[in-house]
Amino acid sequence: MTSHTIQAGDLAVAFEAWGTATPAPTVILLHGFPYDVRAYDAVAPRLADLGCRVIVPYLRGYGPTRFLSATTLRSGEQAVLGRDLLALIDALAIERAVLAGYDWGGRAACIVAALWPQRVAGLVTGNG
């Protein structure tokens, strides 16, 4: 596992990466409230061992992920969570990924899958 930060849209997104960058199927694991990337500590290495590139980002407002501007609205609305995820996918130059998440992360995954299905190879989501 390695830790990284990348500028993606309105955020400097902190994330953990597992496995190889290329050529591997990419899986993005998205946490929900009130948890963080630690929710995937048992899952991410197993997916990497199966040959996947695994990205586990801290969502806006969590951990070391930061807003790039003090004037950016601090919102947890579904639309902005989806936009954050798409910006991360673009910043990492990922053509298609399997998205998996729950709660806020699940909503972000569903939004990207619904609005940009060409960017999604699969979707696993759980919401309350």
C-alpha cells in the first residue's frame, strides 16, 4: 500500500493505492459516514493479490483530503460526491473502473455509474 494525494476538481484527494498501476483492472473503494479508508483494510490487499489496482480515497471532509479553495462550498450532497469521484477518475487517467461503496461512497458510485456508464466496468453498492 502506498499513500498519495492528487488534485482532482475542487479537492486535493488523499488516497491509498494497492497493487500495480497497469495493466490491471481498477477497483475504487468508497467509504461512507462516519468511517474512512480503514473500512477497506481487509478487502484492498485481497483485491490487489488477485491482480487488481485498488484505489481507496478519503471523501471530501475526511482525513487528509483538503479543499483547494476556502470559497468552495462544504457540501455532502449526492451530486457533488459524484462529481468528486468523476474528477478523481479523470485525474488518475482511469478509463474504466469497478466502483464499490456504501453510504456516501455508495451514492457517489451510483451517480457516476448512472451518468457516465462508459466509465464504469462494474458497481457494488450498499446503502441504508
